Amino acid sequence: MDVILGLLYVVILFSLVAVQVLILVFMERKVSAWIQSRIGPNRVGPWGLLQTTADIIKLITKENIRNIQSDKVIFFLAPILAFVAPFAGFVTIPVAENLGIQDLNMGAVYVFALGSSMVFSVIWAGYGSNNRYALIGAMRSAAQMISYEIPLVTSVLGVFLIAGTLSMREIVALQESGTWYVIYQPLGFILFLVAATAEANRAPFDLPEAESELVAGFHTEYSGMKFAFFFLAEYTEMLVACSLMTVLFLGGWLIPFVDNSQIPWWIHIFVFIFKVYSMIFLMMWFRWTFPRLRVDHLMQFGWKVLLPFALVNLVVTGAVALWLKS
Amino acid sequence: MSEQLTHSASKKAFRKDIPLIDQIPPRKKHILRGLPESELHVEEFLMNIGPQHPSTHGVLRLVVSMEGEVVKSCEPDLGYLHRTFEKISENRTYQQIVPFTDRMDYLGSMNANWGVAAAVEKLASIEVPERAEYIRVIVAELNRIASHLMWMGAFAADIGALTGFVYGFREREMILDMFEEICGSRLTYGYIRVGGVAEDVTPKFIQMVNDFLKILPDRVTDYHDLITGNVIFIERTRGIGAITLDEAISYDITGPMLRACGLPWDLRKEEPYSLYSKFDFNIPAYFNGDCYDRFRVRMDEIMEAAKIVRQALDGLPEGDYKVKKLARNIKPPVGDVYIRQEAPRGEYGVYMESDGSIKPNRVKYRTPSFTNLSILPLAARGWKIADLIAILGSVDIVLGDVDR
Amino acid sequence: MRFLIDVFKGLWSLFVGLGVTFKYMFRKKTTVQYPEIKKPLADRFIGYVKMMYETEGEFAGHTKCVACMACVVVCPVSCIQVTHDKHPDPTKKRIANDFILDYTKCEFCNLCVEACNFDAIIMGHDYELSFYDRADMDMILVKDKKYNDDLYAASRRQTGSEYRPIIAPREREIVDVINKREHEERLKKQAEKSPAQQSE
Amino acid sequence: MEFQAIVELVKSRFPKTEAEYDKNLIIDKNDFFFFVEFIRESPELNCTVLDLLTASDHLPENQIHMIYGFQSYRHKHYVLVKVKLDRQKPAIGSLTKWWGIANWTEREVFDLYGVQFEGHPELRRILTPPDFVGHGLRKDYERPGFFVKKPDFK
């Protein structure tokens, strides 16, 4: 019975995430269009809402091209892993009180662990496709993901110190009284935002797929549905990152200064989605404003700016927490 | 910005005392030639960039030898857009040559037309009416603005800021509308003809230019806020692909690239052709010769060109817009002529040799893109592949201009 | 300290950039919704070459082109081919029998129109110049001295765009038989169509 | 420096020099290398820029003219120099050891006129493909025939 229920959850989650990604792609296009004095897609469906659907249909019906010298198994596995990892990250994220698939008592660690496994798919894609652009993109990506993992985790440690738990649901519950952790941890929040943008390969950190130099980076050789998986994965990852931000720093589904137990659960869902989408809008805004970093600048920024600040943040938080306790 | 020589700051008019070649500031001799070499042994591999690549600005092919991310050598492979315009020009009458030059430098067609028209006029001793010259200056400078705006967008896109690309195009579109108003085309104008211009300017055109000049300073400020001041952009361009003035002179670099190396050499000032001696404008110049300085020179030139347009528009005299009686087939006397003009990309020269018949014996287009591109292998050596793209973008090539 | 100042300066520059993009997010959009809305063209717009025909008198419907070959000579890419015949009007010498313009070669330089001394050709305002077949790009402007019904059929068939009856003001006094006829045809077609639609 | 002064200066060093159209110098091929050294190094001329390097074909005289444009940024004068070469076996010294730009421009002239530049490090075609036959800008170059579409007059 549990197995069937679990499968049902997964199917529901998958369809929800897929719909979210469709909306996100549409939103990305609209936001970029507004920023650039354009109108954006407006032909397919009402207000162009079906544009992404049309694109997905196009991608599904397209031919799957494989470079004859590519490594068949790895080439095939890479897009699957790319999608599975961030998708599985959703399991622990609570959308509303008692709404979420599974609450692990170390949920945050689980999400970060899955996020790290993304790097495998990128390296596989780059190595398997036997293309130099793809290989360079993959190597960049490996270096970038590994080095941004550290500030990413370090910057949220402050939150865990304050909360004293790793369970997502409990962390949200602790922010009940309108004291979001972004107030306690402003520096941590900014660092997390930057590191998460880098983790999700979004501009200005989109070096693995820097189109002006590497054509399309690690997925240069991919086409059709396999390409769509990478596409899906990128936005899912963004969704996970922004959900994490909402849960850890912005109070999850909670509305500040209101008795949340009186509010029906569906409003909580909307509040959660609103917060997530605000963060996603911020990321899109970044993408369409900033130039791309160079690979060594990226490394320097990660190790010399982000990490020291994250450590300082952690030490100060720890000291203050200790002082308050004593 | 002490190193900035242009604008109000320096009344010294550096152009009067051009730094002599042996008096280059000493710091110029120590430029950063690429990134420090790594001690790791990395295997070199060849990478093929282009002819189909998002940022080769056309059909340029680069064969790049790389060590990891670092460019060890880079060999441009030209000729994908070679349309034998020099041979074609030898088989056309003097008036028929003009439309072909649009296709060479398709972002600065007005300047390309002007070079040929001026060469034929000098060869056949044709006196051009003053109004025609004024109109030529106006459209050429507008085209310079359009070209630089387009370049700014493309360069920003090379660096990764795609929004700058669209902003550049948005303002360029206004200039294209003006050109459509006066000559009916948006890209290949063929407007500056032998003996004047094709048609007179209209009051609507003047109104459009006035409107454009009104909004331009605001928009340029926006570009500076969005791109020039951006810390990531500065990191990506400052010091990147720097060349010394000696190297620039050895490789015959002209135009904004030369002025970014510290020599404020502009033919509009040094050998004023047409009416340029009448107008008051500065020659922007910076000292470092890197991508950032090239960017700043071009951004400053937009404002200077706008100044010239303003003055020319105010001084536009009445009169004919072209020579009234011009033979259908011009037969210049035997001789040759070499005309040099300051096109948006640099020095645009037309060498024309007449043998007394209705067709020239030899037409040579000395195009700035070709000579400026020749320094790419030197400038890109030792930098990363992302820098190679930035340096290539900062050269401002038009492949139609390179291959002709 | 220097490091911190650099970091904050950098951050500030990023915020300035974000401000610029935010500003334009709510400005008026510059895009034109192309197939529905078309930007007004300049009067001097250079599109297809159009041929003029006599509208009045005995020789109405005959081309105005007298095959003086001025355009053929001046064309830099030799894309015009004209054959001539004796003019039916005894006061004139010649008339164009066929006038073919090869759009695979044409570079829209306007030299032929400027060279024409009889206002026989003008620049039209059509700019949707795509074809499915190279053969269609040989535009037959005159066939057997007269306006031919197949004229511009290729353009209509291939591009789906109607030959738009817009003439630049400088040529406005020259009445264009093609436009008239097409207009009448269109009216006729509409008249035929509309009762059928009503019955449905 | 005015043109007349330049002519006199050059003539004093290279007696075979002629002036053409009151603005060009015609240098003897044998003097050419010394002349370039002179025009580059002498303090009066100091033409440090090789601005133009091209050729033109004169079929009736059976000559190929090399055309060089030298620019001085210091003295702001421009010298256009011509060297007449034999059309059958045109050859001249390469300027690559003085100017970086000469590498590409000489390759272009070699490509289009077949002029051999002695001492050029890599004299190969630059604009036309490597398997191109002939030199396109020569007057007697005949292009290989290609299909011409016949108009349909039916």
C-alpha cells in the first residue's frame, strides 16, 4: 500500500513540477522581454501562454541525434540523472503545513547532497558527447559546482545554528512569530542567493553553457527530448533553490503578523508559491542584467569573497547564539 | 579619471602634440600579455571556432590551439565572405561601383559609399555642392553612431549581457528609420553618390534627427550605468587583450583601436576632408589599449558624432544636393588617387587607378576590419577562451569588410 | 578594508544596472506586431520595381516603356532584360515587348528608376520578398507590350501578400493600371464571395 | 613634409626614383629594401606605418605595380610608393620583418596577383580557398565557366 501511495505522490509531484517548469520558462521569456522593451511570446494560446507547451511538443517530436563517436551509455544517462537529482530534492520541501511528501529530520542535508550529484550528470554529458565545447563546459561546471557547494552550505549553517534542527518543517514552524531568518541572517541570505544562483548555473554564473564562447556548453550535442531534460533540469533546480530559500529564510508558507493556524491550508500554498516566484523573478532579473563572469573570476569570487563572508557569518552567529544561551 | 584625455578636462588639445613614437609613456612597455603561465603540464588541443558560431560576428573561422582554457595560438581563417568586389569594381562604370560598397561594410554603408564617391570626384575633378557635403557629414556621422551602438550591443552580448544587445538595437532602429526616410533602404543605402547625394533630405528627416539627438544622451547614460560601470564587465574587459602603441603601429591598427592605445589619431582632425575642419569636436583617447578602453573610446565617439551632427544640422545651407550636369559615364583622366577617410571601424581607404576609360583599371579597398583583425593572434595569445571572444568582439569586425 | 570597499562598490554598480533594467521593464514597448501592424513606410522606400502603363487614349494598357535601354545599361548587376518591338503608336519608335527583372541578382540600388526618362518604372513598396522557387524570381513586368494577368501572380501566389496599391507621392499622379485592375478584381471577388457567405 | 621636398630627399639617396602624377614615388625594384629602411628610419621622413600594400595589374605594359602607402604619425605626411615588377615572374622582398601587418596584406597580394614575396614566413592564400587555381585580380584571369540561367521569353 505504501508503495502505491508513494508512487502516486511521485506522479503528482512530477506533473506539478513539470507544469511549474512550463510556467517558469514562459515567465523567463516574458521577464526578459519586459526588460528588453519587448513584448515577448504572445501568439500561441491566450497571451502566449501555450508557447512553452508548443516548444516542448516540438522538442519531443524532434529527432534524437547522437554523435557516432560519443559514449552511448553515458550520453544516455546524463540527461536522466540531470533531471532526477533536483526533482528528488522536492521530496522534503514542505509546501504547507502537513503538505509535503516526506519530512526527514535531516531534510536540508538531503537536498544539498542531491544537488551535489548534479555535477555527475554535467560531467557525463560533457565527456560522453565527444565534443570539445561540451568537455570544456563540463570541466568548468565541475569546478564551479564543487567550489560553490561550500559557501552554499556554510551560509545556511547559521540558520541551522539558530533553529537547532535540520528538519524543514520545524525550521518553518520556528519562524511562526514573523521573525523570518532573513532578519537574523541577512548576510547569510545574500550569500545563499548568490551561491544558489551559481549552483543552478544561472547567469551571471552560467559558465557551463556560456553561449557566446561555448555555443551551448555541456549540452551542445544534445537534441530533442534529451535536450528538453537538461532544460527541465535547469529550471527544476532553480525551483528547488528558491524553495529552499523560502523555507530557510523567508518563513515558508507563513504569513507574518497573523495567526497562521486560523488560515486555511490553500492560502498557505499560495503564499509559498508567491514567495518562491518572487525569488525566481529576482534570479531572472539578475540573468538579464549582468554580464557573465570569467571562469577564474568565478573561482576567485567563490573562494575569496563568498567563503570568507560565509565563515564570518557562521562564527558571528555561533558566538551570538552561545552568548544568548549563556 | 585622470587618464581620460577627452571632454572638457584637457584643453591641451593633445592632437597638437601627438606623442612621438619614441616618446611613448614608459608604462606602455609593460602590459599584461596574457595570464601567468601555469606550471601544470597540460596537453594542447585544437579547437575550431566558426564559421558557424554565436560570436564570430559573421563567417569567420578561428583555429585555436588551447591548453585547457588558455589560448596558446589562434589563427583566423578568412575568405568565407569573399565576393571579389575589387574585381567587380574593375568591370563597372564609376557610378555603378557605389552600390557594391554597401555590401562591404554593411554597418557603415554611408562611410563606405562616401569613400568611393570622394575618390571618383577627386579623380575626375568634380566639385560637389556644399549642401551635399553637409548632408554627407550628417548621414556619415549618424551611421557612425548606428555602427557603434550596434557594436556596443554585440560586445555586451559577447561578454554575456544580452540586454545591452537589444538596447543598442533599439536606438539604432531610430537611425535606420531616418535613413529609410531619405534613401528608401535600411541597410544598403547607396545614398552618397558620385557628385552629391541621391536625394535631398526632407523636413521629416531633420525632425527625426532632432528627436534622436534629444534622447541620445539619456540613453547613453543608461548604457554607462548598465554596462560600463558594471563591476563584472570591468573585470571582464580591463587589461584584457591589451596591445601597446608600438604593436598597434606595426599592425597598422586604425580607428578606435588605435585611439585606445594612446594615440589620438583621427583623420577627421589630422587631414580634415570634406567639411570636418569646420566642426568642433574632440577625439577621445585612452592609454591602455585593452578591451575596456576600446569600449570607452567608442562610447565617447557616439557623443562626439552627435555633436558633429548637431553642428552640421544647424549649418545646413540651401542649394543643390548634387551636381546638376554629370555625364552618364564619367571618363576621368589617366591617373590614380588614394582617398582615406575615418569610417566607424577605422581608416577606410579607396585606391583608384584610371586608364582613361569609363571603367577603373584598379580599385583597392583598404578596409579597417581587415587590418584590425590581423592583430588578433597577437592580442589573444595567453588569454582564456572567454577573453578571446571578448577581444574579437572589441576589434569590431564586419566580415563583409574583412573579406570584401 | 580596501577589500570591503571594493566589494561594496561592486555591489553598488550591480544595483545601478538592476535599476536600469527595472526602469525599462515598465516603459512603452518598442516592438511592432509585424504581420498585423506594419510600420508606415517612407515615401522613398525601395521595394519591387513596378511597371507603369498607359491609362488613357488609344493605347491604354500598353506599357510606358519605350525600350530605350537606359536601365539596362545603368544596372550594375545586369539583372534587367528587355526585348523591343515597333510601337503601335506611329509617333513613337519602340516599345518594350518583354521586360524581365531577375530578383536573384537585383540589389535594389534604385539606379534604374533614376535613369528612366519616361517614368516607366518606379519603386514599389512591397518588401515581403520571399519565394519558394528560384524561377519565380524572374519577374515579368511586361509581356507582349501589355499588362498581363499573370503579372505578379508569382508574388501573390508565393508570398501570399497582395500587391499593395501604394505609390510614392512623387509618382502619385501616374495612375497605375495594375493597381486599378487588381482593385477591381478584388472588389469583384469580394462581391462574389459575400453572397455565398450569406447563403451559408 | 611637402611632396616636392620628399622627392628631392629620396632622389638624393636613390637617383633612379621618379615622381608620378605629382604625388607618387616610383622606386626601382633593386633600391626598394634600402628605400624602405630609409623612409622608416630617417628622421625627416619617419614613416612608421605601412598603411597600404597592394598591387595593380597593367597588362599592356606587361607590368605589375606594387603600391605601398607609408604614413608618418609624427610628421603627418603620407607617401605613396610604386614599384614596377615584371608581370611574368613578379617578385619583391617581403616587409614582414618590419611590419606585422605585411604578413596579411602580402598574403592577399600573393593570393590575388601571384606576386612572390621573398622572405615571407608563410606565403599562402588568404581570401580564396587553398585549392583555388590562378590569381583572381590579374587582368587575364579567366573564371571557370558556370551555368547561366537563360531567360524564358515564351
